Amino acid sequence: MSVILVPALELLNINKHFDANEALNGACLQVSAGSIHGIIGENGAGKSTLMQIAYGLTQPDSGQIIIDGAVSKIASPQAAIRLGIGMLHQKVSWLEQLSVLENIVLGDKIDNYFYQDNRPSEIKLQLLIREFGFSFALDSIIGDLTFSQRQQVDIIRALYRGVRVLILDEPMAILSPSESKHLFDLFILLKNQGVSVVIVSHKLIALHQICDVISVVSKGQVIKNIAPSQVSIKQLTKYMVGREVLLPHPNKLAVTKGESKVLTIVDIVAKGINGINFSVYAGQIVALVGLPKAGQDIVLEVLAGMTRLSTGSFDFIGHKINAKSRYSIAKARRLEVSYVPDPMLESGLIHQMSMAESSILGYQNKQSSLFGGFNRHQMIDHCSELMAQWQIRPADPQMNSGYFSGGNQQKMVMAREISQQPKLLLLNQPTSGVDVAGVELIYQQLFALRERGCAIILVSNDLDEVITLADFVVVLHQGKIAKKIAQSQLSKQQLGLLMVKGFADD
Amino acid sequence: MDNLAQWIFLIDASVRLATPILFAALAGLLSERAGIVDIGLEGKMLVSAFAGAAWATYSGSPWQAVIVAMSAAMLLSWLHAFACISHRGDQIISGVAINMLALSLTAILGQYLFLQGGITPILNDSSRVTNVIFPEWVEHSDGFISMIYWQLLSGHNTMIYGAFLLVFLLDAFLKHSPLGQRLSAAGENPLALHRAGVSVKMTRYLSVLAGGACCGLAGAYLSIGHGAGFVENMTVGKGFIALAALIFGQWRPIPVMFACLFFGFLDALAIRMQGIELFSTGYIIPVQFIEVLPYMITVLVLAGFIGSSGIPKALGKLP
Amino acid sequence: MTKNLPWWFYTLALPALNLSLAILAGVVVLLALDVNVMNAARIIFNGALGDQSGIGYTLFYATNFMFTGLSVAIAWHAGLFNIGAEGQATLGGIGVAFVCTSLPPQLPFGLLIIITTLTAALFGALWALIPAWLNAYRGSHIVITTIMFNFIASSLLVYLLVNVLNAPDQMATVSPTFEQQTWLPYLHQLSAWFGIELAPTPLNISFLWALCCCLFAHFYLSHSRLGYDTRVLGFNRRAANFAGIKPQRIIMITMLISGACAGFVALNEVQGQAHQLKIEFVAGYGFAGIAVAIIGRKQPLGIIASSVLFGVLYQGGSELSLNIERIGNDVVLLIQGLVILFCGALEWMLKPALVKWLKLQSSSGLNNG
């Protein structure tokens, strides 16, 4: 295998920005023909934007795409398919009531609108099935297939269309170990056929095992290309999350454990989480970390009253809540629990309403008089006050909240929830989209709140943030608690490993 | 035999009254199976009825008039597609606008062109779509077979046969043709269609336009098939009955056909039942009660009491 | 990105452009019909605003538009498209007719007005209740159910007029004329008590009630908690969940208010003007409410203005049909349709072009940060 080949796909100096945010900043990627190529990086590093550009889903601002040595323009996914680039999305989407064959030929060029002879396609597909050992029949209905089989249908469709570079987004996300093994065997087969397989994933161990090359994406650039045979998984983890903490470590208080328990969670089970136990004390910041969908969001939602728990209970300063309790987000607010939802969901503000009106969202009952009337002046004053305190720009309470930048929107949500002086504050990605100055302000406010004895539960993808803020970290893995770690024993590498594997070696 | 004659008469009337609803319901089916809500059926029917009658008046050629009627409805369909697919407009609002434009434009143009208070001149038989008389395979008599053959099967307007033929063609088209499968895919799971590399926009445009053509046939039947000229607001809600039949028939051609026949039967019954006592108890079923049955049934279907599983999953949603 | 657009882009520039386009399209149609457009505009203007009688009729029609426009707009704020104002108004008429024909005429007039107003509201609201319930608790599409209820309402009206409420001595299917004590006072009667002479027109005190309703609605939507919850629900369902708002409750309340507003059309048309129930008394006011709500930007105070605008069109349009042969009252319907098309369905058509134009302007002009 020492033949030097022209790369199957080459992305050169790709730049792309959305609004003011730089998503890619001179990213370069080379995928050799007949190789398995892993792509890793933190959330928001730009890896999915890079893949979208390769598949024609979005256009780069500048840069070149070279396929088999020829500069190409990929205007749409259709163009990408013609050029031999295929992409498997994390969520497969099929027409459930049609057969495998019907689903695959759906996109074929139509020669005759009213009748199509599928026999040539069928023969071609039968050959592929035999060659790669797929475990489904062409006439099976898609709705009857397992997820893993549907994924294989996706792969066979790509092969049927003559794919030479196959991009997969988190393909192992919901596969069982044996299914993953089967998929890896398939990747090797593909590789031997000269197809390049590009895998975007957080599953470092799997990538370490099968990839020929792993590229690390960080802050819009490919910062490293690694041959897995030469590094350990630990080093790989370090490359992925390894950068210096940007913000100075604020002087933290010693953990005031044992003074007063605010929240005790006992074996809660809900959709996506299973048997979660932990306690939070007054003046403590507890961080929940895990890979996406490991269950940390669900724990917050259960505590906020947005998701029902099926068994288990939690005790919040004397209020015991279990599956039978009439617990809702309104009730949570009456118990002085505040919740800052993930800004991605855009549910914390109403973009079409003024900032003043958004500044009472969730507390509209508190703000209105006996007969349900609002005092608009009071609302605007309240909003102006928050804007001044949190340096929200422009300081115009009458402007629609949708016109503010994402960072200022998030500051307003934080301002509103913290101004309620909660006993328990639930935060989901509190600083996502916020600039450095804003992040500092938020951290200061959180520490001030903690000093007043508020308990805080934080969910964040940013491990630096977790290490900066948390007194105590709960690592979740596939809906269960992998480990609870006290602040003094925290290390980012260990967190990364735990998140990926669910257990630590040492 | 008197009883048989009455039944034949009733069925005959049901079929005649069901045909325009059927054409319109199939039009709605084409559009909605591809994911685009079509509450403008009423308006498109009205415009095509007017265009057909007006052209038949000038040219005297019924078949030309049918083409003109179809084109007129397709023009409105294009407008609907342009607003909803190209400019992401609200499908309901667009439909309401089309209904209003149709009602007013037909009245204004009718008055302007013919100066008869919004109606077109009455057409003579040569400018209308003719009836089909079956060959003399069965002799005329009072016998059962003869009655069925001559009164039930033969002698209807050509477009009636066309409508029922279209049901089965459309059924086969949707089930078996590649284009038909793409059409349903656009309404069921546009993302899957997009992933398959097919333009959802184009597919939806084609289906909405095909729906327009079909709706044009509904209008043409009213003014130059069954009727002999255009009268202001002559559809009187048939477009909405068609929508009801579409829902009752769960967006599938053959059940939709039965729904239309049932609604046509109710219509025929309403005419028959006027002033007739029920079981000689002295109680007269109000005609209005029979008239509203299609609407009530539709509400029940929508409420999920009869089951509404056939609804295209992406109906009314943008891709 | 949309975020960088100035505030007046969506609230002024785009709607104004769309409205001009609708009017332009209307003018093109009139030109195609060989109508002298300037002359037609003069007839419309003079007919609607030229004298006291014209203004009276204009405001009389505007009253209906205010009620149905409010009905559509309030539901719209909760994200519900109520096409059923037509049927809800019909039911309001039935209620008012029942009350006016069955109440003892010696009842104090103030009490009578309260009863008829409540009845109109109640009947209209009841007709909206079933589609609302079906939408809130069974997920039925409110557009289709309200359309179906329009048809059921009109059949019900025919049935009642033929069998229950019919006037014995009349050929037409109408109810008997109500006792004069139940009639709403005309504004020209009212002003006469203060010594002001006004031309007799059907304009009656329900016009004042319509203005009050717009003010109430304004307060309700912008200054009350329920109105706040309604708008949150209409804008963003997920945020409504976050804010602890119960969607079912808001849907029910909003549709009841919406139906009640539509029911008030009966006060103006039945109790105020015709003094009897006629088959087609709603005459498309329910559907016109959609256009009124769109032009009024769904804001109650905007609806007052857009109702007057449509009142002018309606009154002027009927003058037009009297003056110009070949033109019927349908021109008004045409303009309603064009408004709904260009300002509603094609709302975003001109956006890209306008954004491009603005960008050109700002890049060639001074750097305004």
C-alpha cells in the first residue's frame, strides 16, 4: 500500500462564516482514496460545517474543493452525488411503507414517467448485497427493518450510485456493540474496494481502532492529522479537548458541604435517563457532563417540570416530588426554581416580542395585577434595570428580542432568571454564543449567586467552563451516572475519557 | 318494477351529482398527497366553469372549452404553488385569496362580457360535452337487465365516465408509477425525497398543477357537461364538499370515490326527500339536515372518531 | 440576516409595498374592463366620504368589519386561523332574533340591550366552541372544522327561517320584523336628542360598541396576562411550554372571544339595521374579516383604521355599481381577494428584492455602522 495516490477528496483553505461567527477559518482536509478517515473535535469546532460543504449542503465563502485532482464546485447534494460523494446523516429518513428497492430507485433518473423497469437496478443491487453481505432483502418494507439495517440501506444506496467518498455523521451513535462490529467490517470491505470512508464521531475508541488517519478540528481549522497507531486514546482525548483555559480561574470558595441540602435526587427514571442519584447543597455548583444525549438535558428538564419522571423522586427543600406529584414548570417557579433552557431551542425569549415583554416570560403571573392587567412602565423599568446590570446592548427595552445578538439574548435570559433570586438555578449551556466579556459577567453573577446560597446545576458541553465553575461534577454515560467527581480531583482528560467510555482506566 | 325504477333514478342522480365533487376531490388529492393544502378548490372550480362556458359560447367547441377550463384552473394552481412553494406563503391564506378572487372575477367578467347579470348565455347542445349512448347490445324493455343497461350504465355525460376512469388511473399512478411515488413521498416525507436526490419543490409544483387540471374538469362538467352555461357562484360549496370527501376518503382515490358517491347520494336524497314523510309518522326530515351531513361527517372524521390515519404526514408543512 | 434589518422593514415598508401591489393589481383589472380609473376613484371617494349619508353608510359597514376583523385577529394571535367568523356571525343573528322576538317588549331598554349583546356573544362563542375543543383536545385542523361549521350554520339558519322563525305573512324566507322597542337606536336619532341634525343612515349604536370592543381587545392583547399568554402561544409553542402556559386553556379562551366578536355582527345587521333575520345577512363579512385583520396588522387599533378603509371600499363600491354599468359590487370582493393574496399569501415575495435594494442604498451611502 505504498503507492502514492491522488487524494480522493481535498478541501483547501475553506472559509465560512454565518453572520458574524466564523465557522471555518482556512480549514484544509485531505482524504486519501481507499482509507478510513476519522474527524473529531468539540461541538461547534466546525467539523459538521466542513462536511456540509463537502456534500454541497452549504457553500464556502472561499476555498477550493478538489476531487480526484480536479477542482470542482459542489452546488447541491445532487451535484455531490454525481461527483461520487455520499453522506449518511445521523437521522436516517426513509419512506416507511415502501420497500428497500422502491426507496433506493426513488431518486433514479426517470425515463418513463408512468412505468419504470426496476429489473436492471434490482440485479445491480442484488450483486452489491451479495458482495457486502447485507442482511436484508430488496423487497422488505423499510418500516420493518432495524435501525442498523436502515443504515445499511443508506450505504447500499450510496454504493448503487457509485460513491467513492462516503461521509458518515455519528454512524455508531445508537448501534449495539455487535452491530458496530458489523459496520466496521463493512468499512474495511469498502476501503478494500477503494472507497474512502469519512467518519465524524465522538466515539474516540472506535475511531482509534479502525481509522487510518484522524483529523482534529478546532476553532474552524484542522489542527492535526494523526495516525492512530502512533498515539494512545488518552493522547487523542487530549488533542480533542486540549487547550488552555481561557478565563482566569476565579477564587472559589471552599465547598460548604453539609450545611444545608437543597436538593436530593433519588433514583429518578424518565425517558432517556435511568436511576440518577445525587444531592446538591446550598451554595454549590454541580455540573452534569456527558456526550450529547447522554441524559444531562433530561435531568434538568425533569427538575424544571418540563418532562415527567416515571419512577423515583426528588426532594427540594422539604417538597417531595415523585411520579404522582402534579409538578410543572409553573409549580417549579413557585418553589423558587429557575431554569435557563438551551439557547439552541430558542424557548427562553419570544423573538417577535419586545425585550421588555420577553423579560417577564415565565413570570407573567407575578407581574400582573389582580385582574390580569400589566403595568407596562413597570415592565419596561424592570427590563432597563436588567439591561444596565447585565450590559445588554442596545439598551432598548422596546426593541424586539429577535433583533438582539445571540449573546445579548442569552444574557437577558440569564438576567431574568437570576433576578428572581432562586434557591435552585438550572442552567443548560449558559454561555453558548456569548462573547468572552459576557462569559465573564455571567461567571461573576453565578459566583455571586452561589455566595448567597443558591444551588446551581449546570449542563455544559464546554469542559473548560465545567472545570471553572463546578464544585462537583456528575458524569453521565448513556442515561446513567458514570462517576461523581469532586472539584479537587477534576482533570479534563479524565472527564473526556469518562464521557466517551463511561469508565476510567485508573 | 316501480321500486327498481326509483332506485335507478336515485343512483343515476347520485352519480350525476357526485361527478363534479369527484373531479374536485381528485384535484385536492393530487395537491394534498404532495403536501400542499388546497382549500381553493371551490374557486378553481368556479373559474374553470366560467372559462369553459365563456369559451364554449364563443367557439362552440366543447372540447376546446374543456381545455380552456383546465388551463384557467391551472393558472390559479400555479398562483397557489408560486405563493406557497416558491415564497413560503401560508397555504390556507393563499387558498382563501383564490376563492375570493375566483368568486369576484367570474362575476365581474361575466357581467362585462355577456351583460346578463353575471351569467353566460345558455349553451346549445352542440357546444356541450355530449352524452355517451351505448351500442344496442341489449334491447329496450322493462326487464331488469335492460333497465340497468340503458338507464344506469348508458346515456351519461362523457365526463362522468371520464371521472370514474380517472379514479382508477390515479390509483394505479400513485401506487405504481415512479412519478406517483415521488408525489406521495413529497407529502409523506419530503426529507427522504430530498435525500434521494429529487427536487421536492419541482415535485410539488407538478402535483399542484396536475390538481389544477383536474379541478378544471370539475368546473367544465358543471358549466358545459351537466349544465348549459355559467351562473354566478354556481359551485355553491361543492369545492368544500370535495374537501370533505377527500378527508372522509382518507386521501386515497378509491375510498374518495365512494365518499363522493355517498355525498352525491345524500344530495340526490335531499332533492327526493323534500316534503316526504318518514315512515308515515308525519315527521318530515328537514332537507337541511341531509345537506349538512357531509360537513358533520367530516368534522367527526377530523375529530378522530372515525379514524384519520390517511393524512399525508407532511401536509401543510414546509420542507 | 434578518436581524440586521431596521425595525420599520416588517412593520411599514413591506406591508405598504404589498398593499400598493394589491391596489395596482386592482387598477389593472379595472383598466382591462375599460373603466376610467380616475373617474371610478372619484365615485368611490365621493360615494363613501362625500356627504353625511355616505359617511354614515361607510361607518355602518365598518362596524361589521371591526367585529369580524377582531374575531380573525384575536384568534390569529394564538396561532389559530378562524375562517368561521361567517358561521359564528350567523349564529349570533339567530340568537338575537330569538331574543328580540320572544322577550316581552315592556322590558327596560337598557336591560334588553345587555341581553341581546350577551346573546350575540354567547351564540357566536358557542359556535366557535366545538372547533376550539376539537383543536385543543383532539388536534383537529381548525381551518377545516370552522369551514364545515360555516356550512352547518347556514343550513341551520335556513331551517330555522323556514320552520321556526318564519314570518307567516311573507313570501321571502325572513323572520317577522321585530317590535320597534327592540331596535337599536340609530346614531342620527341619538344625535337628534342633542340637537344635532344628521342624515338618516343605518349607522347605529353598535358602531360605538365596535369601537369599545377594539379598545378592549387592545387592552386585552397588549396589557393583560391572558393576552400575553395568547401571543406567546401564537409566536412560539415551545416558549409557551417554558413559560408554563397551558395551550388547551388558551385555545379555548381565545376561540370563545373570537366567536363572540363575530357574533356581534348580528347586533349591527339584525338588531340595528334590518330588524329581522334574513338568509344572507352575513354577506361575506366573516371572510372580509381576514383581509381587514391582515391590513390592520392584527392589531385592534389598526383594525379600526382598516375597517374604515374597507367601509369606504364597500360603500364606494356599491355607488360604483350604481354609476358604472358593467361593474357590480364584486369589485370590493376582488380587492379583498387581492389584499389577502398580496399582503397575506405573497407577504414575503418582495422581501429579497427589498433587502437587496436596501443593501445597495446603505453600501453606496454613508457607513452607518
